[in-house]
Amino acid sequence: MNLRRVSAIVLRQIDLMRSSPTRVVPLVAWVAIDIVLWGFITRYLGSLSAHGPDFTLTLLGAVLLWDFFGRIMQGVTTAFFEDVWSRSFLNLFASPINVSEYVAGLVATSVLTSCISLAVMLLLARFAFGLSLLAFGLPAAGFLAVLFLFGIALGIFASAVVLRLGPASEWLVWPIPALLSPFAAVFYPLHVLPQWMQWVAHALPPAYVFEGLRALAAGHGVQPGTLLLATTLALLQIALALGFFVRVFRGAIRSGLLARYSAESVA
């Protein structure tokens, strides 16, 4: 893998943001709205029950982590969509870059954009509502790592789906975090779900993260084996998503779809 080619993909995204600052606004606007909205909700709930659970830790912490996951996933897909919208996707592969370097560039771009969003979330949560990531202790790094890896896997998978079905299918990508949130048990424990939903949840790494968050809020520790299992699942899903993307890409080359790829293609 040529790191210069990977960095070229990242540099292109940076240049796009520099040339159009409006691209930076979504990185901070939506996460800021979520943190402020849920921050006041948790403050209100806390005022109703002085001796109840720590809503700031459980609810606002869950929103912060879930938004971080969404930023990671959308960082990959949005970088891919930029190439689709500008109809430069085919041109990229007229250069020496290969598919693994391209995907690595998308991932690196996601890291950059999600770090901006994470910084905004942490600052707002800390100074407006008194929530510090340090409140999670050492498991905070594990929580973020699992969500980061799963977000990368889902972003690569979603990009492959759009590559296979065409740009008109991008609307399938945006609702994915919302569709997964009931199974990930972001705001409630897994045991309230029907049995079949629990089976799905156990295949989703975020479910282990939010169960761990609630365990911390209840004064219990997080089992290292649980985080290890979630990390292993996320790494496996990255490998599967990358394999799927490569397979779809090669299929697009064989079928000629890649040469016809344009904003009007739908299948």
C-alpha cells in the first residue's frame, strides 16, 4: 500500500472543505444540536428525581457515543459520495491507485472529520452540562475504539451497496444509524427487547458498548472480555465489509458498470 496515494485521497477531501466551508458546518452543527437538546432533557429528568439514576451519564453519554459512531460511518460514505457527485470516481482509478488504497483514504478522511465532531461534542458536553469523558474511566477508550471500528465497517459496507446499486441508492445509507439504534439498545437495556432482537443485538458491537455504559452508571465495572468480544466482532465486520467492497468493485469492472457510473445510474 502506497501511503502517498492514500494521503492524496485525504488531501482531496481537505481541499474540498477549504474551498467550501459549508462542508464543515454539518460536521459540527448536527452533533451540537443533539448534545444541547439531550443535555437539557437529561437536566430536566435529573431535576425530577434527585436520587434517581445519573441521566447525564447514561442518556447524554449514550447520545455522545452514538453520534460519534454516526460521524465515523458518514465520514466514510460522504467522502465516497463526493467522488460520485463530482463524477470523478472513474477518473481516480485511471490513476495508479488501487481499491485498498482508496478505501484506506476514505477511512483516514473519516478519522479526520469525526475527530472534529468529537471535539465539539466533548467541549459542549463538558462545559455546558458537566459531562467529561473521563467520567467513564479507562473503558472510555474501549468504547470509542469499538464504535470507531464498527462505524468504519458499516461505512465501507454502505459505500459498496451504493457502488453496486448506483448513486440513486444513496438514500438507503442515511437511515442506517437510526435503523440500528433499536437493536444497539442505545437508551435501554438489552433484556427489554424481544428474544429475536436480542439475537441481532449480540451481533452488533455497539450493544456491548451501551450495556457497558449502563453498567458503569450503575456502579459496576465493565468486563474486559465483553469489550474484547465487541472489538473482535468489529474487526471481523471490517474484514467482511472490505471483502464485499472489493468484490463489488471487481464486478463493476467486469460488467462495465464502472465505466458507465454516473449520477443517473440506478442499477
